[in-house]
Amino acid sequence: MLERFRAFWTRLLSPIAHLFIRLGISADAVTLVGTIGVCAGALIFFPQGKLLTGVLVITAFVFSDLIDGHMARTTGKTNKFGAFLDSTLDRIGDGAIFGGLLLYFAGPGDSELYMWLSLVCLVMGAVTSYARSKAEGLGYDAKVGIAERSDRLVSILVMTGLGAIFDLPILMEVTLWALALASTITVVQRIWVVRKQAYAEAEAGN
């Protein structure tokens, strides 16, 4: 759903990408710094209850995901390692965001229920990505589901930020419920789709 806005943001951030190129900064370095920034924003500010500050810091660094790709394409230095590094560090950043929320609910948020719900979002979000990657490694297509990474990321950041601004924690809480359910459904969908392909392949070989 949110991929349609990728071209818009890429054009908007293009001057920054070209500045980094002129300064001799590599796309991989931008990827790494972006991930460090996301992790710092989530794991430093969320556990202290500074949700809005954390969201703003994370959002600033999330855009590095668009900048590094544009830099690689502009310089013609796209390679498999860059794609591997980007995907791997994305998982770390996503885990840090929900891990930071988990620590928030274990501390100032004081809610065991939402602490566990944050953990569900963290785990199922990681499994969602892993299921697709593993399926593609086996030669199957698992690009199905209702909870794509960009949708999960934007929804939790927007609702956490708005909840902090208007003092409406229910916005973040409802979003956690929705993401936990959507991620779980997506994992089940991908398992089912791969199962169908695997069994069809086995029957065709007999």
C-alpha cells in the first residue's frame, strides 16, 4: 500500500543522496548509520517514556532506507551485498522499535499485556520476513499477506507519535493489537501458500 509513495520520497530526498555521493560517503555507510539511528531512537527514548522524541528520531533515520538505494542506483554500485546488508539491518531496526516499546511497557508504560503484545509484534514481524526469504530460497513464491513491512513500520510510528502528542495511548495500543493479528495472519498465509506449492511440486514429480 505504501510503496506507491516511495517514488515521491525518493525524489524529495534526492538532493541529500547526491550530496552524500559528492562527499564520498558510500551507500552501505548510510545504511549502517541509519540503522544505528533507528536503534538509538527506539532503545534510548522509548524505555524512558519519551515516545514522541523516539518517534521523531526514528523517522529521521528511517529515510536512509530510501537514500542508500538511490545512491547505489545513481553511482551504479548496486550489488548483492548491498541488498543483503540493507535487508539484514532492516530486521534489526524493526526489532529495535518493537523491543523499545516492550521496554516501555515493562517500565513507565506499566502494562504486562502490552509488553507481551509488543513481543508478539516483534517476533511475528521477523518471522513474516523470514518466511518469505526462506520460501524464495527454496524456489517458491510467498509474497502474500496483509502486513507488509512498510505498513507495519509507518502505522506503529504514526500512531505512537499521535498518541504521545494528544495523550491518547489507546492509538498505540489498538495499533499493536492490529499489527499482532495482521502479522500472525500473514505468517499463516505464507506457510499455507508455500505448503500448496511444495505439495504440488511433489505430486508433479511422482
